[in-house]
Amino acid sequence: MESLEGLIVAFNNFYSGKKVLVTGATGFKGSWLVLWLKKLGADVHGYALAPNTKPSMFEALNIGNQVLTVFGDILEREKLQKTFDDFRPEIVFHLAAQPLVRLSYAEPVLTYETNVIGTLNVLEAARKCGSVKAFVNVTTDKCYENKEVAKGYTEDCPMGGYDPYSSSKGCVEILSSSYRRSFLMKEDGYAMATARAGNVIGGGDWALDRLVPDCIRSINDGIKIEIRNPVAVRPWQHVLEPLSGYMVLAEKLYTQGIIFAQGYNFGPDEDSVLTVAEVSKLVTEYYGKGEVVVHKRDDLHEAGLLMLNVEKAAKELEWHPTWTARTAIKETVEWYRRFYAGEEMNAFTLDQIEKFERERK
């Protein structure tokens, strides 16, 4: 375990004793975030639906016994408001969402209700609570109107989205801008920023229709890995990359206020923009087994090329990506390998966090 001195280096001990609420705390990213915040000494509460995958990161690490979590839907306004009023958080990370592109075609109403109206409910609960100083509203790189061009999108590019999921997150960005100008510019308002991250990988993700979890499932089931679009290009990053960005951003919002209440991209360097085929082959290489084949595509639209420009986060937040995509894939595969070998994963996950902290730029 890292020394207290090492922990102070990680975010300058800012989170020690802070009251932090994480929506979507039972999800893949939410579980990593609450574990990291707990490690940093924060008083963390979660609000989320019960885990919807078997297994799940939340249950694998027994996070429910480490962090008080209210099980509820962000569409349940009274329960959500009561959670805010009872806990009175200083910092909010809003991660709760319907996060899957392909599911959004099957469940468009659920996608828009959860991502747009649900986000509005969380923004309102934070405003009515009166204790919140900093609010990080997590959206996605897919919020941009994707022109399939070979350059990274900057924060001032137009919002858009072809599929229901992507467009719902574009709506959230527009909603957030309007909400900020309408309600949060007064003295009693809180500082709220949006955070847009690229494709995130890491141990503990078992969601359907995500490349790395699908690869891991196929390897452990002894079947071939089928990929739909081998030449599709994405910015791949370990889950700790954007989470570190969210935490840096929250600190800036807390200490310096609305000057940082904007949109920020968090993505990898250009050499970590890889094709689906490249990622799949690296997974099998690091796992030591598995075979990749191309499966016939269906007619659902998926972006072929998507990249982010992260110069703004580097300049204004002094945030930089730490691990390359290859390192991220290697660390992710190692997490799954140990999980399926029956190891206790809480300690190993904390070790990965500490490794990232030591190497963080």
C-alpha cells in the first residue's frame, strides 16, 4: 500500500474529508470512482440502480460494504432529492446513464428519459439541496456531431449524434449549458462542468456490446471473438484516465468556481487511437489465447472514426493522459485474468490505482 505521503501527492490530499456523491455508483466507471475516492479519504455516498450485470465490479469488490449506496433511479425525483438533502454533498459526480449505443436503438425512450430528464433531476436536486459547490456532469465523446474526419474534436465543435444514445448526450450538453446560464450564475449557484471522455476500458466491465468485455467473455467461454467493424477507430483509454480528469476538474470547480464551469475533453494521445481489430488482437496477445474473426455487421449505425482533442484540459487543468492504449489493454487483461483465477480483487484493484497514481503525469 502507498504511504500517506504518496496519497498527498495524489490530488494534494484535496479529497480527504470531502462529502462526495456519485450517481451511477454501481456501474463500471462509478465503482472505480467510489473506490478511488474512498482510498483518498473522501466521505463517499452513492446513488444508483442495483448492478445490472452478473458479475459486476460493484459486487466483485464488495463496494456496497465500503460505501453507503442508495438504490434508486434518477427518474425517482423524491428519492433522489431526499438522498441529496440527507447527505448534503459538497461535490457531485453524475455518472448515472443509459450508456450503450446499441441498446439505445432498442430502448430509445428509456435512453432519452434517463440521460436527459434524469440529468435534469440530478441538477435540480443539487440546486435545491444547497450544499453542493462542484458538479461534474459526465457525458461522452459521442455528443459531437461526428463528421468522420481524421482530427480530434474540440470543445467548441457542434453537438449532435446519429444514434439515440449519442444524441441524448448531445442534448445533455445543451441542457447543461442552458441550466448553467439560467440557474447557476447567481451567488447561491454551484459550479458545474461537463466532461467528455473517449472509449473507456478496464477491469470489471461486463456490459454487453462493448469490445473488451465481449473479447474476455469469448476467451473464457472458449469461443471465437467476433467483431463487427474491424476498421472502426476509437480513442482507447483506461478507466483511471478520465476519472483522474473528472477529479482534477472537480477540485478546480470547488476551489476556483465558475471559471472552470465549461466542457472538457478527456482522451488519450494520438498513438492510442486504435482500430477495433488492433484492440481485439492485443487482448488475445496479452491473455495468451483467443481467436478473432470478423462477424457480419447488422444494419445499426455505429461511428467509424471518432477522436478527441484534449489540448484544453492540458492547458487549463494541467491534465495529461498517463497510460498508452497498449498499457491500458495490458492492465485490463491482467485484471480479468486474476478475477477468473479466483483472486481477491479489491486489493489488486487498489494496487492498480496506486500504480496509476505513481505514474500519473
